[in-house]
Amino acid sequence: MRPKTSDIDKLEDGIRVRLTKLEKRLLVNRSKGEGYRTVSDFCRAKLVRKRETRKIEVSEDFKNITRNLDFNLNKLSVNLNQLSKRVNSFAGYNISDADRELLHDIQEEIQYCFSVLQRYMDKIDSG
């Protein structure tokens, strides 16, 4: 069952705006193009809300890069969790050279992932 809408969130009042058929068609197409469920949602977002979510189209190249980054970050987190368990499970555990190398590799991979994402964010912000 659908939860009850609070009084402040109820959409009770309306306004009427007259448009030409062309204007209405453009409005409907734009609202769909920007990913809104309804024209009303689109109008509320444009007229009232200060912050809105932008729909961003990404290339297949970007999708592949982010999948690869996700896979690598997941792999790194597994290694980091294993190291953390060893350090926390054994009193007096001494971090080995291999552990230091692992931490160094994790840091480099995280920096690489950040730089790749930052480059794409810069493209989005400038576009």
C-alpha cells in the first residue's frame, strides 16, 4: 500500500498556463529529454526548486572505464581488508615490506582512479 503523503508534500494547488500546440510539444519533449517523469515534475523543478539533477549521457568508453575502475577499487578494498584483519587480529603484528608495497599500490591506484574521474568531471562541468 502506498504511504500517506504528508500535508506539506501534497500537491493541492495549481496554476494554468496557456501554450500553443508547438510550445506544449516542445515542453513535453524537453521534459522527457531531461529525464523527468511528468511535465509537472519538470515545471516544478525549473520554476521552484533551486537545485536539480542533470541527466548526463556518457559514452561507451566512459562506461568501460568506470566498470574497470570499479573492479580495480573492489579488488583493492579486498586486499586492504585482509591486511587490516591481519594487523588487528595479531597483537604485535609487524607490517612487512610486502604490506608496505601493497599499501603503496593501493594509494597509487586510488590516485589514478581519482584523476580519471576528475578528468571526466572537468569535461562535464565545461560542457
